[in-house]
Amino acid sequence: MNISIIIPVYKVEKYIERCLHSIINQTFTNGVECIIVNDCTPDNSIRIAENIIRNYQGNISFKIIHHFTNQGIAITRDTGLQNASGKYITYIDSDDYCNPDMLNDMYKKAEEEHADIVVADFFITYSKGEFYKSQPPLCKEDCIKQMLEGKFSPAVWNKLVRREILVNNQIENIKGGDNGEDYYMMIRAFHYAEKIVFLNKAFVHYVQYNANSYTASTGEKRIQSHLLITEVVKNFLIENNIFDKYKESFFIGVANLKPLLLANSSGKRQKELNKLYPESRKTKIIMSTRQKLPTKIAMLFASHNLLFVYNFYHKIRLIYQK
């Protein structure tokens, strides 16, 4: 098998047909399998998928795997990987879709250059339009640094990864780590990869208007997920004796995360989150984040425990966004 495409499914009945047709319409279908993992979706998503597969007469091999309980996207992707047999792995979220030349161009690039990972550009798609997101070619160390800093996308769906990299290094996800799971997975994959190549072309349309998206969760559950992923990434860097190399980038990443943590908390909990990872509260670190200047200024106030200033800024920002 050449390529395994893994698709987690949960509450996507409005989008699953478009997603699957974008796979069916691929120009390269030789030795391609598509693994759909049903994470106990309560809607008609799987019925729609079954009907599409039933009427499909092409070369792609489809299989549907069912969870008995809802596991979250991290474990759902792992289920797909455990059942995959392709030389290369790629993922697509079931509310996203891809252009028909994706598999052909990425597989060709991987084979020609004997690559462990192929990185492509992508589209960020809103209800009223989309824009092109390029991924500039970088060396492995710079890829990891910029992933940590939030300046290079860790998304799994714009990458083709040699399955051996994932399997041989036991690159799996963590139960409950459903926000930031790409970040954890790709930092490890890039660390172990020997050759990473870039394809200056976009294929996946990353949809931003699905209210039921796995990544649309808010509140304490989202906070706990991000904290879990942050800690296991830190432990991975320490265990592999590379924390010192990436230390500054790690804390820039934490500082990048702080606005989200503070926005989803209040009172005592917000104070606790603000004090986490003291290194991330340094002015140099905050000013090195990808946040816009007003947010950086608000975070500087938060770093001096003046959370009422940050909270006022956040309220004004929400009003302005409406």
C-alpha cells in the first residue's frame, strides 16, 4: 500500500460528503487506502459515508472503524494509524477537503526525494473566502523551533509522513490531548525524520466555520488539554537532551498560549494559569510571540499580575470583534 489517508469523524454530517468526494476525485489512487474512524458520532455522518462508499467504484480501498465510546480526536487518529498499512500516512479532518492533485504531487515528491516528511502549503477557509498559507522551507531544527513558537504550522493534514517514522518511534497521542495534539505529534516526527522536503503548493482547505469542530471546545477542558500537551512536549525535549537547544522557543510558545488560557478562565484559576512557567512572563519572551502588539502589551501587564488590565483589554477586543 502506498498511502493511507486517516479521517476522524464526529458531528460532520454537513461536511463529510464534500470531504470524501475530494478523496474519491484524487488523480492518484494506486495503492491508496482511506481509513474512516467513527468516534461515536451521534449524527448521520457515518450513514452518509457508507452510502458514498457503497456507490464508489474506483481503486481506493475504504474501511470504516467504529469506536464504542467517544475518544476524542487524538485517540481517533491513533486508531486510524494502528489500522494503516501505507508506506506514507496523511490525515484530513472530515470538515476539511483537498484538491484532486494532492496525493499525486505529495507522493511523487516523497518518492523522488526519498523524504520522511513532505510539507505542503494550505488554504485557511472561511465562510466568506479563504487565503493561502505558505510554509517556507526550513531546516529541521528551525522547523521545530518555529513549531514551538507557533510560527510554523504543526498540522498533520498538510504533511505526508513515512509510516515507519511514526510506528518505529511510537509516536502516538495522549488521551485527553485533543487541543494541540498536532503540535505534540509533529515535533516528535520532525525530530526523528532524517529528510524533510517542502512542496510550494497548497492542497488542503482548512475550514474555520464548523461550530462542532474538535478544536472549537472552550473552557476548562480546553485548558487542561493544552496544559497536558505543553507538559509532555517539555518532557520529550528533556528526555531527548534537546531542551536547552529549544528552551527559548518553548517558552515563546507558552507565552503564545497564555492569552487563550487567560481568556478561558477567571478568578483564582486565571491567577494560577498566569503564574505557570515563569520564564514565559519575561518581556523578551512576550515580545517575541506572534501575537499582535496590543495583545503583547496586555500580556506584559498580566506578567506583572495586573490581570484586570488584561481582562479589560479582552472584553474590549470581544466587543470590537462582534
